[in-house]
Amino acid sequence: MSEVRVDLNEPETEADGDQTGSSPDQSSEASRLSLQGLLPASSADVSPSPSAEPSGLLSLPWEILTHIASHLPAQCVITVLPKVCHALSDVGNDSTACQLRAQRLIGPRASFPVGPRQGFDWPTACLELEQLITCWTREADRVAKQKREGEEEQEEARRQQRGGRDAGAVAGGQEDDGEDEVEGVGVPAQEVAYGVDEEMEMAIEGEDGEIQPVQGEDQLARLREELEDRLEDDAAALMDGEQRDPRRVFPADELQEAILNHQQDLAEPGNLGNGGQIEVMQRQSPRSPSPPPALECITLPSAHIAQTNSVLFLGGEGKVCATASRDWNVKLWDLQAGTNGALLYTLGGQGNFSTHRGWVWCLASRGPLLASGGFDSTVRLWDLQAGGAERGLIRAGAAVLCLSCQSDVLLAGTFDKRVSMYDPRAPEPLIKSLRLHGNAVMCLAADDKYIISGSQDSTVAVYDRRAGRGLKKLRLSSYLMSMSYSGSEIWGGDSSGMLHSFSMQAGTFKPLSQFDVGHTALITGIQKTPGSLYTCSSDWTIKVHIPCSPPRTLCTLQYQAAVHGLSVEAGVLAVASGCGSVEIWRPRK
């Protein structure tokens, strides 16, 4: 074992980008053109010989062809056009049509991609953008409709309650002051006389529209009769309202959560517990039928008995996932089994009652290898091809807060300020231990050339694996809690709820921008792909964005507790929340 202390000679530089303005309006959906009528009628024209003159669509200039293709869905350009003829297959291979298509989807005022354009995967980005907009824009509309209907129901319930309280006040006045004198009618009669209640005012208006004074016993008796009828009607309405409108009351979860090995607490939103309660109104009336949403949400059955800290998809198809919890266990789930998925097994060594001997905080995977890190200062290795059998144990020396699996190395960030490199196949797995920061290492991102780490000391460090030295170190205004590395872009979420983007190209690491996407507390998870961006936070929300500059938020999901982590694979979203549940959002079949 050896320890390498890296002296980062380059001075720390500030990397707080300017906060951009509000996201642009969503561009109108691009029209879809049918290929009928654009292609030649005969097969000879579709596959012209060298001597034949091209006709129809193939006779158009290349620029016009790509412009036409930019109006077609990316799935059509990539998979359908190559089957038509060889010439049209070149349209799918050219990134120009995909670039035009992406710009149509995002709008002219946003910059995409945020990072370098060289080497950017435009076809994948277009496919993901189309799926993201189709699924999550509809979901946002559905959530907004439910919110409006809920607000209308609550307003109706409040009006009924106010009517009941007014009726009770009138009844109290009658019981207490029921004398056969005008003065004995009390406040309710005075309110009626002076027009406080419009419906009762109309009952005693004269034919000329003027208020008639209450005089004589006959008029007083009529007034009492009207009040009694009003009380009976209001009481009946109130009783009906209570039957139609029961309430369910849920206790609010405490928000303070220990993040660092029983020694430090991370900033959470203010402690909103205080014995408070969240009241959820049940639906009063049947709603008009609406088209089925593009997404379905399932909740894994009895996932854990404590808060779930991490979730990770395995296998690349969004069909199997692993969950890690403060109940000391890691569980594997088959998401295709049954209606809500099924538990495959709980990982654990022979003779062990739990996966770890402390909170399981993070997960990482590559191929058949699954690694779990916990507050018991260990990294445990599991063989997925062997039914989750234990493959090894690494003693890290401190609480393991983040992991990253690469093809030749396993990286672990720990509470003792280190980034450690391990060979999981070796009897002595430690390769090198790097001291890059002055506080706990909270997040990691890496490839075969560089290691990027974020620490609670508000620094981001870049280590060059080939040169064996520190390359760059940046200081931010808040520390990064989560990080995602996609292509030449690195995205991170900090403890104040801000997003940061960086570029990594040709050995140069530089900050790009800083964005406020609406999170009000630390961003606990982030995942970025060429055409999608997902973030979750301890402010009880998950947000789905288009990864442009500035990011355009398509949908915000509200939860009943802090959200600790997320994972995205093949368009499927998995969510780990503080209430112990794990939810799966996937396209409806």
C-alpha cells in the first residue's frame, strides 16, 4: 500500500459562473412530414443506376434534404430512412439533420449542447430529447391539472366550512337571545338588517329595493322562520360536504438528516416537522376522463425499513435495480415481475444478517461487478452473474461517501478527505490513495484519463491518471454533493441548490456556467445524458430538464420527504426517498 500526497501547485481559481435568465418558451412541436409523395414511385428511381439521372427527393440539393429530415422524428431518420435507399441512409449518418432537429425541439434562444460540440453524440441526443419532451411534458400537464382540481376542491371545502360557521353563529344568537322583541334578535338580525348577508338581505327587501325595518311581531316571526330555514339548509349542506369530503392527515417527516459518519450534519431545509401535519384532500367529485399519461409510476413493495440512500440501475435496460438503505442492506429488484416489481434477493455474505454493518450510502457498478460503500468504512463487492455472491471486501479506513467503477479501477471517496484507487481483482486491492482535498470527499466522476472529485471544502479537483499528478483545482461558493460525467461535460449540484457545468476537453478543465433551476436545498443527485438532465434535492423535489443553457425544466415532482438519490436508464427513472420507498417512473407500454 502506498499513499501519494498530491501538491496542486496551480492556484485556486474562482469558478462561480453568471446565473442565466429564465428558460425560453417551449418551441412548437415540429410538424411531421410523410415520406409518401416525396419518394419516386418506381423502384428504379429509388435505387438509381450510375447512368440514370436522380429524380424526386434524391434530385434535391443535400442542404434541402437535411432540412426536410430535420422535421422528421429522430427515430425515423435513424432507423427508417436507411431502409428506403442507400442515398437516404447518408442523411441519418450526417449530424446536420440531427443538429437542426435538436434546435427545433429546444428553441432558438437556448444554447445546446452546453459543452464542446466536437464529438457530441447528436443522434442519441435527438432520440433522448424527443422521448423526454413527449413523456415529461405530458406528465407536467397532468400534474398541473391535478393541482388545479385539488385547489378548486379545497376552496369549495373552505366555502362550505365558512357557511357552516356562519350558520353556527346564527344558531347561537337565536338560542341565547330568543326573546319576542326586536332588540332580542341580536347580531344575526342586525347583520341581516344592514345587508351583511346578501341572500337574507334580499329576503327582507321591499318592492322598491330599499331595506325595510324590522317592526312588529309578525315581521319578527317571519324573520325567525327565514333564519331557521337557512340554518336547516346550511346544516344539511355542511353534513353532505363532510360526507363527500373526508380528510386524511399524514405526519410530516423530520428534515434534519445526518450525512457524515455521525460527526457532521449536512444542510437541509428548515425543520418543518415541529409536530406539523400535511392535510391531503380526497377527491370530492368524479372527474372527466383524460387520456392515459405517457408514464406510469410503480412503488417497489416494502423496499426497506429505513431511509433509502441510493438507487442504481443494472444491466443497461432499466429492468433491474439495486437499492441501498440505512437499514444496512442492499437489495436487488426485478422491475418486470408482477405489477410493482419483485425482490430478487438481499445481498449478504454467508453468516451475515445484513449487507453492511452500518448505513449503506452509495452504489456503483460496471459489468457483473456491483460495489456498495457504507458508514462501516468498507466497500463490499458483489458478483451479479453469480446471483449476488460476495466477491470481496475492501477496508477503506473511513466512511465511504461516493464510488465510481471504471474498467480497470474502483474509486472511493471517503470521509477522511481521500480518493482511493483499488484493483478489485488483486489480493491487496489498494493501488493509490490521493489527498486532494481538505475535507470529506462527497462526489466522484471519472473516465480512463481523469478523476474529478468534489469535496465539502467547496473545491473541485482534477487528477490526471496517466501523468499521476493533480491537473487543476477550482474553488466554488458552495460544495458539490453530486456529479455526472457525460461526454465532454461534467454537471454538478451543490449544497445551495445550484447547478454547475464544466467542460473537459484535450486535458483542459474549465467551468462553463452556473444555473438556478428552482431547487431550494442541496442537490442530492444528478444524472446527465446527451439529451436529458435529472436532478433531485432534499427540498423534496425531482426536476426533469432539457440540458441546454439555461436548462429548461419540463416537470417537477413533489415528494413527502427529502429525495436522496436517482438513477436513469433507457428512459426509466428510479427515485430513492427519505420515507424509505423507491419509485420507478417508466414509459407506459
